[in-house]
Amino acid sequence: MHDIYNPTEEHLALRELVRDFAERELQPQAREADRTETFNVPLFRKLGSLGLLGLTVPEKWGGAGMDATAAVIAHEELSAVDPAFTLSYLAHAMLFVNNFNVNASDEQRRRVLPKVISGEWIAGMGMSEPHAGTDALAMSTTARRDGDFYVLNGAKMWITNGAISNTELGDCFLVYARTGTEKGRQISSFLVEKGMPGFRLGQKIHDKLGMRASATAELVFDDCLVPAVNRIGNEGESTKHMMRNLEIERLTLAAMSLGIARRCVEVMNRYSGERHAFGQSLRNFGQIQRYIGDSYAEWMAGRAYTYVTAARMDLASHGNRVDSDGVKLYCATMAKNVADRAIQTLGGYGYVGEYDVERLWRDAKLLEIGGGTIEAHQKNITYDLRHTAVFK
């Protein structure tokens, strides 16, 4: 079946592959991983053998050579079962692997891509800081050239895959740092690897509201020595790298929202048919009908918007910000609201872990904050519409 959601045989096969993996291997461990705040490293590495860690990397570099629609499919299907695990996947496959592939040199690709595509290395991206989140250009981490090295000083905060256990760093990170003061040319990016002098794990973030099975940590750079050959692209040009990659990040975060919403609609629909109250099926009550009907319509509206945006997105270029912001703005809040209705429909059972909707509700809240707040999306859309002929 070819449609907006599965435009080719390859896309349909990918959906079936990921859905099978999610239901067979992710689902059985999701609740316990959330409870213990454990990032399932062995299961994550299996994504490499399935070809999912290099989904958008060209085949010549060992990837699957697929597009933004494929990325949406993978994130939607994984997130319908375990959004936290999916967030770690997004940080690795989109924030690092996709970004690195687009901007790195051939020599850098040859050395690094085989390790991150196979899952040998677990990777992430360092942009947010303790005092600079949404305002990324206010970052204070610096990189100073010293001969054949750059000396990095500063800290990155809220880094997904920053730690893969309580004490162990992730393997490598694409880190943004300030290398100048000229507007638009002050940010450069670097491949920082575990074991480099002056690079250490700060605090691992515990007791999060949601996304508990995704490891979040602080990265600290204290006169960290990074070889100059690990700079990605030219010095000072990484603002555009950062902005380009935010578009695929926001698109795939919207796809995660779709997975959460779909699962919640499925649970609501099934439970309301099984549960009886006052002598009749729960689905016969008008308020329950409203919860299910509104949720289904909102999920489908977000799904259509997300897949249309994916079909238009060129992963190697910039210029999709209105709608990459738009789909995340709509879908993030939509997923949280749908999950909230699912809890209300299930009553006491929705409030405990058995039906998973309380975990999905907690996970959904992060999507209104991470990858840009919903307030930032509103600002960006309003600004960009001044220069975009969308109403013609």
C-alpha cells in the first residue's frame, strides 16, 4: 500500500521491520527500564545490526541511504512503544550521525561512520548549556586554537547519551563551541571522543519526570585537548550546521509525538470496549466518545502534517524551519493531550503502569521542551512567515 505514510515499498518494509522490533524486543523491557532509569545499551546496539543507526547516511558510507520520511517512520514506530529509548536513538542517529555525515570530510567519515552506524560507538550532540538552552547562540563554551589542537572549556547540559551508565561517558559527541565573536561566524563544531584529555562526565541527571530510560548528563570540558583534525567543517561556519540539523530533529520529535498519540488512541479504543459501567460498554458514553474522537482526529491531523513536511525536506539543505517548527509545535502538545485523555478514559488503571499511558504522558511532556520549546517555535514561525509566501 503506497500512500503519504508509506510512499515506497522500501518505506513500507522499514515500517514493518521497526514495528516488529518495537513490539517484540522493546515492549517487554520498557516499563522496567523506565522504573530503574536504565538505558538498554545491548538493545540499542541491535539497532546497528538492523541498519537503523545510519538510516539517512548514503550507502557508500555504510548507511541505508534513506530520506526524511524514513526517519519519521522509524521514530513513530519506536516511540509507540518506548519514547525514552527512541529519544536516545534520535540523539545518536539524527543529532550525531546525520549531522556528522552532512558536514564531515571524507576522511572523518571513513574513520567514524563505521563505528557509529554499527553501534560500536554510542554518540550524541552537545549544544545546550546550563545557562543557554533555547538561546543556543548565547553558548559560552569556547574553543581556542593552539597549534595542532583546540582547547575547549565549558560545559554542556541535558545531553542525551551523555552517559550510558551512572559512571560511563558516551563514546563520541558533536560539540558546538564559540571560536569567535563575529555575528554569524562565531560557532564551530568538533568531534569530541571519550578519553580525550580534559573531557569528563559531569552529573548524570536522575529523577526526570519522563524519558527516564534515556540517559541524560552534563559534559564538562576543562582545558580539553581536541585535535584540529576533529573540527567539523571550517572554523566559524557551524551556526548553519546547527540550524539545519534542528529541522530534522524537530521533525523526528514530532514523529515521536505521533507514536505516543497512536498508542494512546489504541489503548483508549480497546479499553472502552472491554470495560463496562452502569450496565453498558464504556464506549457508549458521550464523554468517552469525545475523548476518543478528538484524539483520533488530532493524531491524524498531526500525522498528515508531519509526513507532508518530511516529503518536502532535503536533509542536506536548510529552509524548512516554518514547518519543522510547526509540526513539533502542534504534535508535541497534541500527544500530551491525547495521553492525558487516555489516562482519564482508563481512570485508576490509567494512573498506574499496567497500561503504559501514564508513562507515555510523562514522556510526552519533554517534547514540549526538548529540541526547542513550544514558545520558541511560536516565535520562529511568526518571524519566518514575514518572509515566506505560504498564503499564495
